[in-house]
Amino acid sequence: MRISQGFFPTVKEVPADAVIASHRLMLRAGLMRPLGAGIYSFYPLGFRVMKKAMEIIREEMDAIGGQEFLLPALSPIELWEETDRVKAFGDTMFHIKNRPLVLAPTHEEVITSIARSHVKSYKELPQIWYQIQTKFRNEPRPKSGVLRGRQFTMKDAYSLDASWEGLDASYALHEQAYRNIYTRCGLNFFIVGASSGAMGGTGSQEFMVESDAGEDTVALCDGCGYAANVEIAASGAPAAVRSDRGSSIEEVSTPGIKTIDEVSAYLKADLAHCAKSLVYIANGKPAIIFLMGNDQLNETKIQAVLGADARPAHPEELAALTGADAGSIGPIGLKADFTIIADKRLEHADDMVCGANKNDFHITHVDFDRDVKVEAFHDLRVVEDGEPCPKCGTALRIVKGIEVGHIFKLGTKYSASMKATFLDEHGKDNPIIMGSYGIGVERIIACHIEQHHDEFGIKWQKSIAPFDVHLILVNANSEEVVQKSESLYAALRAKKIDVLFDDRATVSPGFKFKDADLLGMPLQIIVGEKNLKNNQIELKDRNTGERRLVPAEDAMAEIEKFLAT
Ligand code: ATP
Ligand code: MG
């Protein structure tokens, strides 16, 4: 492709709402432009990258026996009523005004309806069906460019099995295919075990890319690969060590002392020997929760223990239930009947400082084995950066992540409600056991840029670069330079090497170099007057920045060598 004849709307400045690197660079390099909030037009250069990523996805899906469909984006609303997902999606689903149709946000219902009309017997199973197609979701806050759009491209795959072991096998195939896809797309990724949320089912994993632009917060271990959303992440933070001095409890005056840090300083007690008390109301009943020192209570974990309706007690409820305000609450002398639970770190703790349920007083030497009727010890705390990994002990990092893919064991959620059944070996009717597997194509591209760029532009890795090489004709007024560039261009094309040719006669060399760095092809081939006088051509590796001069007659061999490695 000649830049002089092509459409390459590069720009220097981007709107202020483009804050993350991939969003800015996709705009600057002219890969796409917004058409409306969360709606993007992919321009030719951007679409070339999309096609490369989609081809890698196809190859890996076909390799595990996937069969590609192209399903309609418009979908009869009755299908979604069968599974009650009109309600589940709510405002996220786009509805068509003048027909009972919706724009599909995903395709479980459509796939299940196809399975229902064709699959009759276990002999026809297993199947892996997939498509690469546009999805529509009325995201309330489309942002970060194509990372969260209202219309986006998803590879969605579905497995149909006759047994749960079959589902496990199909799921494992997808997990491996996904690893291959992200690796081939040049992404440094990690895998997070996740709850299957609104989808329902029996297990799922998210494929994530570390990036400050991410919306998820994850505890990640570089030692063993342990990764978990902070909502559920655990750590090997040490439990209390008993002193076994057997000291009796003692009430001490702590005037005006409220926070755990103040208590620790005032009583010269180590933070690990101070217990924080929190009062919650769950199912109409008060619960008191103890944590060590400054440990933070994890809302997801406490809800798992106390139920989804659990909420912090209001300040006015505290005094009535405990006799004190926040800051002086503790396990001994509570006024009401409490459910008492504590974080695992406090199991067997003694010599603890707790509130006295009397403003401005605390109790020392509390022994959780002796003095407190703890119903159960649970992991209730928020994991902090640098704490030991629960599996291998390496320091955990708390990082932001972008979800690039998700694999689910759906089980029979959709097949049961939509009555997609098959006859097993014994002639018995069973719902098909399903899995669902999604990849966001635009997210692969944006994440690739997040991980491969510098201040000057994109650094495409070879596998999804829009062009393999960027040929730069430096001095358009030099007959030799023009001739050499043109002959190289023709030779590259003859070898089926994708070449972007900056043959512009009206643009300065400096401007061409800037564009080449911005557009980010892996190899720049620079044909300039000075070097050509010495029969030399310059090659620049965009990823490493390495430049070298090669004899003109060796250029093609060097380029081929670069692309082959
Ligand atoms: P998120 O939590 O980020 O909203 P999701 O859980 O809704 O994602 P899935 O329903 O599992 O996502 O969809 C499969 C894949 O589609 C995701 O892993 C992601 O890569 C991509 N995806 C989902 N929503 C969007 C969107 N609004 N824009 C771009 N890609 C998306
Ligand atoms: Mg979503």
C-alpha cells in the first residue's frame, strides 16, 4: 500500500477524554474514530489488525474442532424470555422499537435454540460451535476507547456435551486455545478464577491483561501465577502468635482514643495485638466482626458469610446494641445478642486490646480462646499489596487488569430452561451440557497497544501488525532513492510481504520518520540518499529501536530473516 494513495488520517492531538495509551494511539494512528459514544468506525489500518487477530482466533478455534457460524445480530425477544434474560440484562440490552426483536448482547439463547432443533442423540455430541460477530450492549459508561464499546466484536464459542466429563474436556480445550490465541497475539496475560456471575454455571476463568487502564483489581503472584480478584483473593498474612501469659482482662481508660492506630500508640500495644470491631446487621440480627489491627473488611467475603443483605449498623444503632460508639466496641459486655465472627488471623489470639463497649475505655489481655464466643473464624480481610501469596509465599502484587476473555461452564442452565435435550445411551432424555467462551477482539488490539508502545507510537508485534514492514523513501528528489525504493517495493510485494510504502513526495523526512514510529510496523526500511551513495540501506527494528545498515543487495534477505524469526 502506498501512503500517497491511501487513507491514513494520523493526528498529533487527541481529545482530552482519551486518557489511556491505547485510546490515544488508536486515534492518533488513525486506526479508528468514534461515531457516537461507545461506537467506533474501524478505518482500513485498524481493520487490518482486527482481521489478523480474528484469523489467529479462527485458526486456534478450528484446531480444537470448532465450527464457525455466522448468526444474526437481530434476535426474537421470545428466545430471551424463555431464559428470563430480558429481565437479567435489563437496560444493557438494546430493544428494537417497531418489532419484538433485540440486538443480541451474546448468543447462548440462539445457540441453544439451534441445538434444540437439531441435536437428538448423544451420538451427535460433542460439538463446538463458534462465530466472530458484532455484539450490542448498552454499556452505561462506555469508556477507554474500544475497550468498552456499545457495539463490539466478540468471538463467542459454545460447547455441547452429553456428560459433565465431556464439558470438562471441552472447557480444557478452550482454555488451551485461549492461551495460544493470547500468546500469538503478543499479549502478556494471566488467568483469574472467577465467579460465573449473571451467566450461572459451575466454574469459570477470566483471561486478563495487566494494565493501569483496567477496571478489575487483582491480587497477582509472579511466583506461581496465582491470580484472584481482590473481592475473593486470599493471602498468607500471618495469624496471631499466642503469648500464653494468661493475663486477666483489665479495663483501661482511653480518653478520646478512637482509631486502631491511636489505640496502639496510646497503649503501646503492637497493631497485631489490637482487634478492630465492626457491627453489621444481617437478616435483622446484629453481628459483630473482629479483624486484626488495620486489616480492612472485605465486603464480598462478609456477604458470603452473613448473606447478601448484610449492612454496616448505623451510628445510632451502635450505642443501643453495644453501649458505645464506634471506636470503643468490643466482644465483652455487649448489650444485645450478637452473632460473633472473626477473621482467621485472630484464631487463638490472646493478649488483645479490644473496645470495652463503654466510650473512652478499652479492655486489655483479651484471649479469643478464653473470653470470646466466636461462632466461626473466616477469611474476611482485604488482601494488601506485598502480602505473601497463599500458595507459594511470593509477595503478591495488587494490579489493575483488563478482561480479554472469559470461559464458563454453563452446565444445563440454558438447555434446561429452553428444553434442548438429547437421548442418552439408555434412551433417556437429558438437557445438553453446555459451555460458553468469549473473546473481545477489540480488547485484544487495545491491550496489545497498552503493552507494546512508547511515547512515539505503537510497537506492533509481527503477528497482528497491520503491515509487516514500513518502507520509507527519504529523499523524493533523488532519482536513485526513488528507483531503489520502487524496486524494493515491487520485490517485497512479489514476495507477498505486506509493505506500507511511504512514497510521499511532499512530506519531509522528519515527518515520515515520526509517522513510521507512530504507525508502529515492526520493521522500518529506510532508503536515503546518503546511505545509498555507499550502497547501503538502513533497517530499524521498531520494538528494540536497533538500527543497522546493510548492503543494498542484502536488504531483501535481511528483511526475510527478520520476518522469519
Ligand atoms: P466486562 O466485565 O468487562 O463488562 P463481561 O463479563 O460483560 O465483561 P463477557 O460477557 O464475558 O464480558 O464477554 C466476553 C468478552 O467480550 C469479554 O471478555 C471482553 O473481552 C469482551 N467484552 C465484553 N463487553 C465488552 C464491551 N462493552 N466492549 C468491548 N469488549 C467487550
Ligand atoms: Mg459487561
